[in-house]
Amino acid sequence: MVMPTHIVTRQSTDIYANNDPHIAEVLRYIHENISQKITVNELVKLVPLSRRLLETRFKKSMGTSIYDYIIQVRIEKMMQLLCEGQSVSEAAAELGFSDIKNVSRTFRQLKGITPSEYREQFAPKRR
């Protein structure tokens, strides 16, 4: 078996490829616990930084706020669940969203279509 060569891990595909170990720890936690309710205060407890410093360093590193990043990751996970055939309400419940209208509005703002439209386009057709 020939092993591939010249493979470059890109930051866009490796969430842990971050020069700041505290931000990398926060990213790991967010991705591993995305189905849970995650608060900034909870993240502050993970690293030896003040809330303000964590928020500042996160925004500088990721280009977005912690809250917005968590929403983006949740919506991406929702897209995955919809593609796997879950209904919008099932996916929303699994990700800890309590209000379907709010989820649909946020999904549409970020992706340009509703979760139902996305599911119709990309989920496998049931027979």
C-alpha cells in the first residue's frame, strides 16, 4: 500500500490548527459538545483567561464572536443531520434548539434557504 504524500492539513479542515492553545481548547470543546447548551462562561472555565480576553483572542483568531461561532457550528451540524434524513424538528431537538421558528430564521440568514428547503434538496429521498 502506498501512503499519500504532500498532504497539507488546512486550518479550514482542522479546527485544532490554531496557534493559540487556549483557543484550540475552546474550539475542541465546542465541537465535541455542540449538542449541549454551551455558554461563554462555561468556556471561560476551561482556560486561564478572563472572559474579555478570551472573547478578544477568539474574535482575533476566528474572525467571529464565540456566540456566532457556536451558532455556525450548530447550523453546520444541523445540515449534516438533515442530509442524513432527520426531520427539521428532530435535528433541532438533537442540537438543543428549543424554538423551531428561531432555528429556521437563523438557518435562512446563514444559508439563504430554510432547513426544510435544504432537506428537500440534499437529503436522500425516502421510498
